[in-house]
Amino acid sequence: MGQTQRNKPFHSKYRPINLINIVGQDHIVSYFKKALKKERITSAYLFIGKHGVGKTTTSRLVAKVLNCSNASRDKKYEPCNNCTSCINISAGCSFDVYEINAAMNTGVDNMREMIEKIQLSPVNNLYKICIIDEVHMLSASAFNAILKVLEEPPKNVVFILATTDIKRIPSTIISRCHKLRFLPLSETQLSIAITKVIWLEKGNITNKALKHVLNSSKGSFRDALNMVDMLMTESKNIDQKTCSFISTEVPNSISTLLLKSLLLKNINKILHILRYLEYKTWTESSLIDQIQSALTQCIINNQQLYSHNDYCVNLWQLLVQYKSLPAGNSVIGNLIPDIISIVQNHHVQPNVRLRNNKKLVPKIIKMKVRHDY
């Protein structure tokens, strides 16, 4: 029996090979191109942003541009991807580009080994590039070792530090770097990028399924690509049914219906939906995320909500509170009485009678519930 063929994951298959192809980070690309044009490259950069928005990809492309023999030939300052330097960096075998994942190399010995290597002049290139991913995972001793080099960097050495948690990086390190913040991708940017990948894979996706992917990825291009990769294993034509079957996220149609019922203060429908969700295996936190995000957008865009603004704000505060709960807490069971309490405190519609719906109303909501903000 032959070995199963292994497909290249989408986040690797469609990794940008030019700066201009990086999605959603135009300000970063523009900054580097101006720095290259004016020859104002500094010795240390700190890339800050959530996972999957292009920090590592940009680091590698900057390393390519700095050492590409043809990058400045046409004044576009893009890697040619054909010269020896570009090919070696792409293959991960360049003698002048060091890439370390600090999550797996946290100790001072790993840093000292890298520092020893960069003391020598570049072998075949103009710059030596040190890329340290997840730099916030380094130990205190490792940070001290890097600090000494950042204070007096060797000639033609560029450090690129990437992190998803800047709070865990010592201020002494931060103050010696040029800080560049990578933004989560907008829904429009993600939609265009994802649709293009699906088209290249000769597939299709419905609007509802696309909305589901956008909600689940939360601005991370890598997360979105991984989800599309997984969904296309089931079928080249992605629809809401495929998403619901494979994904653990609450379908967007359900969260939209619940938000509509909440805004109408329709307790009957609210309870129907919440009790339905209790018996599903979807991730409960995704429901809170979706409703809170949609409600925020509603408050910003819909002028009619001003007529009961206090209710919307109280509801939004409740969702924020539940969003901050640690993973593993039962969300739906605790959310029901709190939701009912807020609706009742803001004049429930007179035609809603809780007593006539004993089977639908959990016993817990008959108790007096107090919610502190």
C-alpha cells in the first residue's frame, strides 16, 4: 500500500513572495520601502501583532530585500526571488539569515550561540539578519544577552523581533527597537484574499459560509486559510452546511437571530435559541464573540438604537463580562438568567407571559437575579 500524498497547507502554499502581496499591512510595506529608498535601515525592529497577520512573512521578505542583488534595480525594492541569496533564504539555508522560534529556544545558551555567529562578517550578503519569533518567550537571561548586542550592534546586522504579547518584553529591549504594529485584517481584506485562494483552488463559497470563516478567524489570515483548507477537504463548494458540520463555531445565522431577538426583547425566542444551543457541541465563547461584535456595530451604525440606548449598553457590558471568563466555564447556563434580568429591567413586551411557557423557561429564571456592572 502506497503512502498517502501530503498536500501543502494553504498558509504555506499561498505565503506571499513579495512585499506588495502582503495582505492588510500596507503601512508596514510602505515604511520599509521608504527606508530602503532612503537607506535608513536600523539595527533592530520589533513586530507587534496577533498571530497570523504577516509578522514572520514580512521578516523573511525584508531579509530577502536587504540581501537581494536585484532589489533596487527597478526602484521597486522587491526581492527578485531568482538570485542566489533569495533562493537560499526561501529554502532556509542562508548562512547570513538566522531564524529562531523563542518558544522552543528560550535559554541564554541559544542566544549566545546566535550572537557568536553574527560577530563574523556576512558570507555572501550585505546584511546578517536575526529573526526571533515569539520573542516574549525568552528567559530573563536570554533578554539580557540580546540587550548587550542591541546596545552596541555589530556592523551590518539587523534584528527582527516578533511578538504577540509586547507586555512580556522588557522595556529596555523595546526602547532600542523601531516598533511596527501589524493590524488584524478587516473583513473586506480577508474576504478578497480568501475568495482569491478559493478561486485558485477551483472552488466556490457562499456568502453565509464566508461570513462564518470571517467571524471564526477574527482578523487572522492564517486562521482563515487553515479553515478554508479544512473545509475544502469536505467539498470544493463551501456552504453553511459544510461549516456547521466541521467547525465548532456557532453558525453566524444563529447568532444573528439571537441578536435580533435580544434587540426586540422577545424572551420567548431568546429562550428557544439559548436552550437549543445548550444541546449543541459548538464553542460557547464564539457565540459571545459574535453577538458582542455585532451589537457593537449596531450601536455605532443604527441611529434607532438610541431610543433604548441604556438597554443596549447594559447588554453589551454583560457580553463583555462573559467574554472575559476563563475557558471551560459554562456560558449558556449562566447567561440565561442574566439576559432575562436585563430584559425585565428594561420593560419587557406586555404580550410575553412567562407563566404560560413553563416547559421553555428554566427554573432558575424564577429566582431573583441580581447583576452588578
